[in-house]
Amino acid sequence: MRWQMGRQSDNVEDRRGMGMPIGIAGGGIGTIILIIAGLFFGFDPSVILQGGDPSTQVAPAPGSAPSKVDDEMGKFVSVVLADTEDVWRDLFRKRNAEYRDAKLVLFSGAVQSACGTAQTAVGPFYCPADHKVYLDLTFFRDLRERFRAPGDFAQAYVIAHEVGHHVQSLLGTSDRVQAARQRGGEREANALSVRLELQADCFAGVWAFHADKARQILEQGDVEEALNAASAIGDDRLQKQSRGHVTPDSFTHGSSAQRVEWFQRGLKSGRMDQCDTFAAGRRS
């Protein structure tokens, strides 16, 4: 992936190395959202969030204002974020709408968000309550070693997926889905979560289409890296690895084939209207 000459985003908060106690901040819907986010990468939610005395909670660490990062991986994340900003600002402008940038928080070990307090095991997640993406960079090592999905564009896909959730938040999709999930049963709630996640995959593909068209970021093998990552974190593959069997009704993010399909749909078309996973769900 050609990223070295790209601009860095002004919307990065570097909280790495800032220790903090573990506990639940807020609870309620925020906690539910964070658990759902954690399932994105197939971890047991019981190791993601841990209850604690509210008195142990801390405010966001001093010095957590947006900042430039100096290390190579931090720069990479900042450049990818900036590229998503450029693409989505343009696409929203064409819809006569305003794109409001997401913030991206780099952390290590644990982090407090408006959705709760999370450990590194949660993997990357987006919190709609504060419009921030949270990422511990050690996850990229897990992506390479645990999920067998190496490559810089695989990592860019992960970031673009989380920014896709921010797009859904701005469009009001996330709120509508959350309301519908609360009204329905478990099976319906899971199906809606799948549609939300697949749309974020499609939006990641839309970003890649426009970023490559404008700045020729893709190199040979990049698309395969993203497709490999999308396949590696499908619910069916993760369940097969962890349980030995697959239970489709419990899917929350979609099968490997679905994730690959929707990323490809966005990548091939570059069109947001091709990412209506909810209409596709009603037809299926």
C-alpha cells in the first residue's frame, strides 16, 4: 500500500503508555455496544469488560488531545485515517451533507471511552457515544499471527471498517438498528448486527475505491490482503476455530463469504447505495 507520502490526520489521540484502572464506565447501552464491538474479532466478551468500583474510574488522561505521532505504525494509522477523512468528506459533500471527522485513539493495555472501559482484548472498536475509534496497535500483530492476515492493507481495512461505523452513526443508521434490536428477539437482534457489520465492510470497500482512484494507493496484492482479513474474521471461521462447530443464528458479524462479498461490492462500485445490506437482508 502506498501511504508514506500521505498527510497525517489531526484527529489522533495518542494515549499509549497511560496506565489506568479497569472498570465499567457508564454501563447500560454503552456497555452492550462495546461488547458487540468486541465480538468483531471473535473474543470472549467475558474477558473484554470487567466490573469495578465506580470510584476507580478516571477521567480521560491529560494530554489526550489530538496529536501527531512519530513512530512508523502510528504514522501509518494517522495517514489511513486522513485518507478516510478525504474520501468521506467528498462523498458527503456530494450528498449535500457534512462529514464530521471521527477521532482515533491509540491506547495500550486498557482505555476508557464513552461506551465503557475496554482492555486490549476487545480489539479495535468504534464508540458512537463519543464518535471515536479505539485501537491498540498490538492488535495488528494478532491480525498477522493469530488470524493469519498479514499486510498493511489488511490493517487499513480494519481502520476503514471502524470508520464505516462512524459513517453509519452520522447517517443515523446505528441508532435505528439499535432501536430495532431492542424491540426484537435475540435472533433478529443478531441478524441486524450482521447487516450493520457487513455494511461497514462495504463502506471500507467504498473508501478503498475512491482512495485508489484519487491517490493510487493500491499495490499488487493489497486487495488480496484485505479479502484475506475479511475472510479470517468471519463468524463461521471464528466459531469453527473456537467451538469446533458453527451456529449461524448466533452470528453477529457475518460469515467469511459475506464479509468478502460486501467488501468487494463496495470496492468494485465505489457507491454507498450499493451497501444497503438491510434491503439485501429483507430479500434473503
